Amino acid sequence: MNKDRRVLWTENAIQDLESIKSFIAQDSPKRAAEWVLELYNAGEGLSKLSSRGRIVLEFNQENIRELIIENYRLVYRVQSTTVEILTVFEGHRLLRK
């Protein structure tokens, strides 16, 4: 059973969101803000359902998981009391160890 955990965003993940927002904003600032909010909310939702994502294939560790949100990967680490958002990036890329 899942228990509530505190969600922590790494500096890297925050920078990822900012980069995504900047890129999309070149075409549509409104859509960029909406999309980043959607990604952020998906990460925050892990506080209650931290095991819902799949195990990251590149690491094959039970506690390193990811959510697929359209064509983005939100990668996170589940710990006893926290969920640490590690990175957010386009899904066609592989995650570097």
C-alpha cells in the first residue's frame, strides 16, 4: 500500500521544466505554461501514488521509476518518506546513468 510522501524537485528537474517552458513558449506562451503545470502536477501527484510509474529500464532498480506523460519522461526516485523528481525530458532520448 502506498503512503503519502513528500515530493522534492531536484534543481536539475526544475531546470528541465524551465527549458521545456522556454522552448514551447517560442510558439505559444500560454500552452507552455499549461504544459509545464501539467508536468508539475503529475510529479506532485506522486506523493500519494509513488509506485504507479514503471521501473526505468536504463537502471532496472525498483526505486527509480518514471511516468510517461505524452512524449515526456518524468523520472523519480522513491525513498521511505520522499519522492525525488530527478529529471523531465523528451521520451525519445535515453537517460544517461
